[in-house]
Amino acid sequence: MKLNTLRSAYTDRMEFFGKLSPYELAKKYGTPLYIYNERILRERCRELMALSDHPGFAVNYSVKANANLALLRIIRSEGLIADSMSPGEVYVAMQAGFSAEQILYVCNNISGEEMRYPLERGILVSVDSLYQLEELGRVNRGGRAVVRFNPGIGAGHHKKVITAGAETKFGIGAADIPEMLEILSRYDMKLAGINQHIGSLFLDPQGYLDAVDVLLDLAREFLPDLELIDFGGGFGIPYQKYAGQERLDLKAMGREFDARIKAFARETGYAGRFLIESGRYISAECCLLLGAVHNTKNNGEKRFVGTDLGFNTLMRPVLYGSFHDIEVYREGAGPDEKLMSQSIVGNICESGDILAKDRELPEMQAGDLVAALDAGAYGYVMSSSYNQRLRPAEVLIDENGNDRLIRRRETLEDLLHLTPLDV
Ligand SMILES: Cc1ncc(COP(=O)(O)O)c(C=O)c1O
């Protein structure tokens, strides 16, 4: 549906809201509200699945990006498998129908006790230090292990999400291989797989492809036992859509990637799986976070737009300085060309509670609705009840344009559901 509103070119083009308008959805479910579009989610899954037609190729969805059960079920129905990194992520993935063989446990700094949770369910565990390998040996003697390597190449949109190279806590280096082999042999474990993850949100594939080469070279050392080679995730999306930011060229990347893995399989006779491990690319763009404008004010030269989108609902701007495109809906209004600089802020008691800083946007007023686009990855999963605000509800627009609740809004009672009332 084309909206008659202030700034909605992107959602208009995508027919994002299905049969209802954002006003109707806000009325029906309240705000703040996470809204997901099933068609876009499926498209993103299919684009990644098309990176290679090698029979061993699989797309491992990183549950950490978005763990909503309804989305996980859709992702599974598209033929993806799951990367979980905590018992909670294994639990939700299994509730969504992923089998043990379809889950890889890629963890960091956990206890041997915690390792038992995936192991008892038949799930392969990937460890990322020699100490953790030793721990795995103690609880999984005679079993299989996956080891995460640090290829020495990092990539990402912020230093907090670069997860390879000299500065990070993740993975073991090539110099650790002799000791790794010694630990494996002492516990009679088989090295079933190797993996890496160089960081999050790349739009130029070259760093990733270089790291693919590094991991494939390394893999040669561990044949023929190896069953899986996992190159990690980090596939970026264009957060600056209104500025015309280019998409990652997945077709070109796929050609390079596919050629590399096929050449490797041909040369070595490797018959195992090749995985990528993507979260953001799959779940970010199918979602926006809808909020209400309650108030506007000028502090000297600065104009603030006060909304219910506190950073308890979407942490990324505060955590990483991340940019989310903003749309503005006002029923009956025409697209407004008169832009002005405004900062969109939330209702949390911190001066850092800024969703979008100094943006050129149509002049907003109380009663408008605002949407932060591309909120489906590291959005709801990082939300909190800080200031005892309630976590938002989540709604899915299905492929026929119909809406349905896929997680209810928290209630005041939920805030105390872990606390005995006579405490
Ligand atoms: C080990 C591992 N794999 C995959 C991912 C998914 O990354 P992205 O959502 O950028 O694809 C992450 C993200 O932190 C990760 O740590």
C-alpha cells in the first residue's frame, strides 16, 4: 500500500506493511513495535543459499541476531541450519525444529558443564582456545571437536565487532596447532571441523574471500578427517538506504566463493560441508521498529523529537554509534520536502538515549509515527527492561500481507515474574 505520508519511500517500495497501514498496526498492537516482513526474510535466505550450488554448501543462521521462534521456523523452512552459542540459543533453535545435526555450537569462554548441554543433545561444539579444547576433552573424551581459528584478518563496522586479527579474544592461531593436535590426541578426539568469523558487517567481499583462502589452506593440514569448514558470517547490509548505499554484490561474491570451494573439493577429494554463518544479512532488513512521537522541543539551536523508542528497545545506536534510516508517518500528509535537523530521542533517563542524531528529516510533531529501519538483527535480542520499561511486541506481516503477533508485549507482571513477591 502506498502511504500518503511524510517519509515512507522505502516501505512503500517494499510494500512492507501488507494490508494494514502503520497507523492501523500501531492502533492494533501499540508502540514500540517490532514489525517483520516474511517475504523480505525469505528473499534474504534465498540470496545466501544461492551463493553456491556445491552439495556440501550450507547457510548457518546465527541465532544471536534474532531468536524469535516464528522467524527461526521460516528460516528453517528455507533450508538453512543454525549456529547457536548458548544453551538458550540451542533451546529455541530446537523448539523451532532444527535437529542436532542442523546446529553448530560456536561458543566462547564457557564451562565444561555448559558444554554438556549441546553434547548431550548430539550437537557438535566449536571451541576457540586451547584451554577450552582441554575442557572439551575432559567432557567429551573420544568424541569430535571443532576448533575456531583466527586467520589474522579482521573486518567489521566497529572495533567492537571485529573478531579476528591481533586485537581480539577469539580463535587460536597457526602457532597453536602442535599443541592443539597434542590435546586432541591426549583425549582421543577427532578434529571434525574448523571455523572462523572475521567480523561483522562487510560490504566489500575481498577481506572475507581472503580469509576463505586462509582457512582452506589450513584445512589441507587436517584432511581427511575434516567434516566441516565454516567460514563465518559478517555479510553486511546497506543501513543508509535513503542515501543510496550500495548492496553487497552477492552474485559476484558467490562466483568467487563457489569457485574457491569447488576447486578445493576437486583438488583434495574433500566430501564434507562448507558453511557460512550469517546473522545480520538474513534478519536485519525484514524488520523495522515502529514508535510514537510524544513531544518535540527546541534547546537553543537543537531540535529534539521525543519518542517511545528508548535505547532499551534498540541498543545499536548507543552501543556502536550505528545508523538506522528513519521514516516518518503522518496520516493524510504529503511527502514533505522541507527538511530540518532533528535528533530523535527516547524515554530513558540518560542523555545518551539518542536513536538518530542531527538528521535532516521532515519537521515532526506529537502524534506522528517514526520507524527505525533494518532493526531485525541485534535489535529485539539486545532489548532490555531498563528503567522498568516493557520490551516491545513483535508482529509478522506474512506473505499474503496479513499481520499476526509473534511475541506479545511484556506486562508489568512480567517485570516481577522472577522475583518472589514476599521477598
Ligand atoms: C561466531 C560468529 N558467527 C557468526 C556471527 C554472525 O555475524 P553477522 O550477524 O554479522 O553475520 C557472529 C556475530 O557476532 C559470530 O560471533
